[in-house]
Amino acid sequence: MNLLIVSEHFTVGGLESRLKGMVVFLSRKGWKIYLACGPSLCRENLPAQIAEVFPDLPFDVSQPSFASIESGILRLQQIIRDYSIDLVDLHPFGSLLPGALAAHELQTPFVVHLHGPLSLGLGDRWYDLTTRFCVLPMAPMTYAVSPETYSLANVYVDAPQLELLPNGVNLDLFRPGLREPDPGRWAVLCRLDGVKDRGAQKFCSMACHAGIQSIDIFGDGPGTFALTQWVKSEGLGECVHFKGASLEVESDLAHQPYQGVAGMGRVVLEAAAMNLPVCLVGYEGVKGVLDAELFTSSAWWNFSGRGLPDIAWEQFKNQLEHIQEQPEKYQLRHLVEQHADEKRMWEKYHESAICLKPCNVEGAHQVRSLIKAFSKDQNPLLANQSAMGEIFRVLDPVSSRSWSQSTSHDQTNLRDHIAQLQIELDAVQSQKDQLQKELEASRSQKDQLQKELEASRSQKDQLQIEADQVRSDNQKLNESLAAWEGKARRVVTLIKQYETHASFRIVKLLQVLKHPEIVRVKSPVWALATALMAKVMKRPLAADYSPFGPILQELTQAMPAESSPMVEPSKPLSVYGRQEYPRLLRERLPNCKGVFVHAFSVNWNIPLFSRPQHMSMAMRDCGYLAIYADFKETEGFMEIQDNLFLAGGDWIIDFICRDLKDSIISIYSTSWWWGEKTNAVSKLRERNNTILYEYIDHIDPKISGEGVKDLSRLFKCMKDGKEEHLFVGSAKLLCDELAREIPSDRIALVPNGVDCRHYMEAMQHPASGQQLSSIMKYILGKGRPIVGYFGALAHWLDYDLLKEVIESKPDYDFVFIGPDYYGGSSLLPSHLPNCHWLGVVHYDVLPYYALHFDVAIIPFERGNVAKSTSPLKLFEYFALEKPVVVTADLLECRVYPEVFVGETPDAFCRAIDEALEQSKNPEFKEKLKQLALQNTWQCRARVLDEFIREHVGSK
């Protein structure tokens, strides 16, 4: 099969690279290929497989004449006849119309390639109309290189005659390089044609300021001189190097240790195929380093950067850091293999092109006849108004009328317009002379400033030597001072915390009695004291626990831990008094499903948000007016989010127990207050309230201590009203336990969930997090794998297992974040140098710590607590894309095959190693992300909403 490629130019760039791939592939299929182009021809870039080249055809899109178009048509027809051409392949711009008319008149099928939006319209009426209403209707097949271009062309071309044929890459040619990348070296591939230079300039500026030490620019064109002058003026000459146009991109990239490549169009695919990070550079700015998501979205615009926002310098700097931390995220060869394999692209072309037949379009015959009629006219097309009007009438009557009207108007006002332009030209000339004088004065001033700058640099060098010496002398002192300052702040925080603790007051009593063993307690007196502490706080205590344990641990630790800064709650939207509640209901309730009240479990403003806060917000999102009642005094109903109110203090207790009606009241199985006030439950039902008993923890002395009596009383009260109340279990085992005495249709399984936005936002913008504590920085500085846990340090953790695991993994750092539940931290093997307890980290900044975990763990000891627990942190780990290792009895975690299980210390160690390996697997991390998205609090709220409406009825 004989193919004639017709293109306005053939130089160096994306179009030429596409054609080269096409020529190489089709020649292997037995095609014989010819090239016809205008005067812009780079013979060095021609593929050897082209049989013959016909240069210097009169393809001029800027100033065409009827004579030049006719000449181009006749020359192309001669080539088609002489070489028995079977198919003509057309490319923009000035070559489109001559090629289409030549092939159409000889009844030779032809195809059109649209390389971008400009291929359909340059803003020039002649080119736009002839392309849209003449060339495209004649073509048996039109190929669009991007979805954007396809959507634009679909207006003018019927779907059967339009196909998406994106750019492809020869994957055999573009392979990953063998050399280790240099983090300070990048390449820019860009045709410096005066249009794309601005984006290249922006990248160079941002990259040099972000710490990239060397940038090689491969490209040439009219914009080269201006870009080199800019590099000199910005003082970037030592960083930016011009390598000229490249005819062997794959060789240039493969044999140099580049960390990444910047560019647009085909450059993106070529670099991605080599698994090099790619920074997408648009016409006006930098769009960012491509990950899978940005790769997919930018493909719509053929990787031109259109439709995407420019990023700021800080974002670009963060992305460079991520390349070091997560290189696999920016290695995208797998996407190129899926979507841009050149062999598949041209095989598709081959299969469709060999079956094409010529089209017969009446309008094309009329346009051809008119061009023949005016073929002697050497003047620009627009000068022949009668001919242009006739052609436009044939192509588009609407354009013909607008052409006639605008032509008449132009003739009437032409002289006035020329006179006005002359006046403006004189003013510009005068302004130019003034600017020239100012420029000369500025140059003189610049020379003087240059001399002063050189003197300053000499002085600066001397000062730098002195400053380096001072830094060297003070470095160890500053490090030690910062460490002990952090330790002091932490100790002060702990002391203040325990001054308010019930156990602290007991210890103070023992100090007055001059007890001899206040820390290492062995005597019967201390046993009596600890039992008294357990009774007062209604919690179990370890036999060797002292409230001073964490403080002593802090003082003896190798490095200090700092408290994370607590984030102040946002200001309320509105505050309503108790007496305003009826008016509030009248205004809000018509737009809500009902009133949902969470009553008295934990206070709203605690460092670690948990199920009560999350479910209250999620029920608000689900359409309820939500009230969160806690024990902290507030002034009325404080609206902290739209339709979410915080209220507390003695008055809200009275309000709920006496005044509330027609509401859903959520009572948690862990709420000791309701255990003491079970008589209030029946009163709530009398006012048509629906009691929702949420069974979220197994009632066990290990969790509840002495409070188990009150909680058991509450549980019994709820069972007695089982025909009226609704029941929720947070785990299957808890639901099974309820089902032994409660009708199953009044029970719903609503496990814990996750606020994905809270954690995924931290992953997208890690630099926006609060400053990490010094101990966390110290751990990160060691560069070792980090196994992390966040949550309560309570007695249901398997501390014996943890001790053996931490001892067995001396090259791993184990980080624990969370509050000490009555001595839990003292049970950690803190004497081991790789065991670190960071204390409480506020929920707002917790994700920025946990981002640095390589593996996350949930090490509950065996028993009913573990079996009946739905750990909220499981889904939070998923949202952070962290592999999770759990102990054997955590049944709710083992439901997910992605979770690793270790029953013994040895098995737990092996599970950590397996999880660490999977932490580098993008596909595994994507599974964890999807699991998080399937288990959000909003999903849980929808289940609860359906359960409530099934039994209570909808509004």
C-alpha cells in the first residue's frame, strides 16, 4: 500500500515524532511511504523508511492566495498519479485544504489528523471555515489525538468517521535507565518556538529555587535567545544549560542520571515510559509532577496543561520531596503500557485505513471550481472579496452574510481607521524614544550597582567563613538545648495533668505519711492505696502503677517528647438560649428529618475525636438536627456547624430529662451517667422520644472497672424495654450478644468508621501539618522502618507480646501515640531504645504523625474485649494507606483479607515484615484506600438512618 503524508512542515517536535513512529510501524507492514511538506524541512530528522520526500510545496496558512492553493493542489495530484498513491494522510495547517481537494478530485481516500484545538480553528475565517465545512466532511476518517480534540471535532464530523488515536510511545525504545538518578538534576524537553518558552521559564525559576542544582534544556527555536537572556539576567547560568535540539531523546535520557523530566505533549509519555518523574509544564506555568490521578486528567488535553491550574512554588517543592520519599508514586510506565503503546495505536490505524473509500461531497466540488476560476490571482485571499464571499456562501450561508456586512463596513471606515492608526503609531514612537532614554540611564545605574554588588560579595564571603565557624562551635550546644527544652515542657505538662488526677491526691497523702516506696510499690499499704484509687476512679489499675511513672519515664528517656499543640475549637456560628429551643425547632425542623441527640458519654472537646463526635456530625450530614450533650458548661445551644449544636452543664441534663420530646436519643453502653439515672429512661419514652441504645463495648471490668455495675444496670434497663427501644451493636459479636434477649428486627450492626477527608487531606498536603515533636523528628532522622500505633494505652493491649516483638526488631522503631489509661504507658518496654511513647497528639495533627508509619498495629490481648471490638483506628489506618497487623482475637479486623494477623510474637514479627513489603505496593495501597472510602462515617449514618426510619417512620 502506497501512503502519501502531507504536512505543512517537518522539523523537530511532537508532530514529527508521531510521524516517525507511524512510518517505522507501517513500513514493517509492507507500506511504501512518501512525504510532501512545505519549506520547513529538517532532513536529519527524517526516518530512513521514507521512500521519497517532496519539499517546498506552497503550504502557507498565514498569507495564502488562490494561485498558491491551486499550485499546491496540482503538485499533489501529480505525486498521487506518478506514485500510485492509495491513501493520503493529512496534517494541519496550510496543507489541509490543498491535500483534501487534490485527493477528493482524484477519488483517492484520505484521512485527517487533528493535533489539538488549533487544528480546528486558528481564528482565521478562511482556515476555520474551509477546515470545518469542507475538509472534514470530505474525509472518510478523521483522527483526534486527544479526548478534548475529539469532543470539539464531534460537532463537525459524524461519529463513524471520527476516531480517537492518541499519541503513543515505542516501549521497546523508551525503557527505564540503568543509572541511579541524581536528585539535583533535571531535563527540560521543549520546542522553544516563542509560545512554550514561558512555561519552561517558570519551571527553571521554581526548580532552581527549590534546590535543583542542574537543568539541561533540550530544544531550539525562535525563543531560544530570549530564554538564554532571561537565564543570564536571573543569575541562573550555573544551574541552567542549553543542549540544543535533540533527535535522540531516548538516548539523552537513558544515559544521564536525571531525577526527572519537565515538558508537555509527547515528552510526558516518553519520560513516563522510562519511569522518570514528569513535571507537566503548560504554556504559562507549571502544573505539577504527575502521579496516576494527574496523568489521567491531563491526558484529556493531550498533556498540554490546558484546563489545569498552575501550582505554587511551595507545592512544587513538596512534590520534589515526595519523589524521594515515595518514588513509586511517580513511576508511571504501567499507565503508558495500558494507554499509550505505539504498536496498538498504529495497528488500529492500519486496520481502519486499509478499508477506507473516498467520499463524494457536493460542496467540495463547488469550492474546487471557484479556486480554479481564480487560480491566476496572486494576491492574498482576503483581497478578493467577491471570491471570498462566494466561497463562504457555499460553505456556510451565515458566515457569508457576516462577511458581506463586515466588508461593506470596512470599506466605509477604512480611511478613518488608517488615520487613527497613524496617530497611535506616532504616540508609540514618542513613547519608545522616552523609554530608550530611561533604558540608557538604567544601564548606567546597573553598572554602578554591579560594582557595589561585587564588593558586597567579597565581604559576604569573609562573613560566611566566620559564620560557618560559629555554627560549628554552637551546633552541639543548640541541639542539646533544644532537646532539653522539649523535655522540660513535656514534664511540666505531665505534672499539671497529674495535679488534677485523683491518684495524685492519694499519692500526696502517702507523701505526707512519708511512705518509703512511693514509686516501686511493694508494701500492703500501697496495695490498699491502689485499691482505693481503683475504687475512686472506677477503673482497674496495674499493681506496680504510680502516677509519677510517665514523668520518670520522660526524665530518663534518651530524647524528649513534646506535646502536640492543641488546636482551638472554631468560633460558634450562633448561640441559642434554652428558652429559644422551640423557635429553633420551628425554623429548622421543616428542613430536617428529625432531632438526633447524643447524650452524655464523652465531652466534645477532647484531643482524640471518637465515635460519638463522628456519628453526630454524620447524622447531621444525613439530614438531622443534631444535639451533642456533654458535661462541660456552655452558654445555651452553641451551633458549631450548621444544624449541629453543642450543649452542656446542669441545665442541659434537666432539659433532656424533662423537656425533650419527639427526638432520637442515643445512649451509649459506656455512659456511666445513664447507669445512675435509669429512672429517666422511662420518662423520655413518655414524651414520644425514641431511645437508641448503642452497645459499643463489651461490659467488662477490664474496660469499665467499678463502673461495670452502673453499666450493667443500664443494660438491664434497656432489655426491659426491648419492645420499645432500638439497639445498635458496633461489632457482630455485640449484636449476637444483644440478639440473645432482644428481637433481631430491633438490632442494627453499625461498626465504627472513618473521616477519610481528615486523613487523605493530610496525605495530599503533608507540609501544611503542624510541626512534629522533637522526638518524632529524632525518630525520622534515623531513617529506619517505623511501626506505629495510635489510641489509648490501656490494659487491653497485649504488653507481653509487644515486649517480645520490640526486642526482636531492634532495627525497627516502635512509636506509640495516645493517652495513658491509668498506667498503660508504664507497661511499655520503654527501657528499649527503639520503643517511643509520644503521649497525646491532638486529633487535628494526628494524621501528620501517622503519615510516617510504615506499618500500623492493633495489638489487643486475647479475650472478649478484643473479640467484641470494632477498632476505629483500623479504618483510619486504611485511609492513610498503611498496612495493618493485628492480634488473633480481633475478629472485626480479620474480616478484611488485607489485614495481617500475628497470634504469637514470632508470627506477629513475620506479619510486620510482610506488611512492610506491601507498604511499597501501589496496588495494595489503593485497595486500602478503597476500603476506607467504603467505611466512612457517612456510610454508617445512612445505615443508622434507614434503621431509625424503618421503626420510627420518616418525616
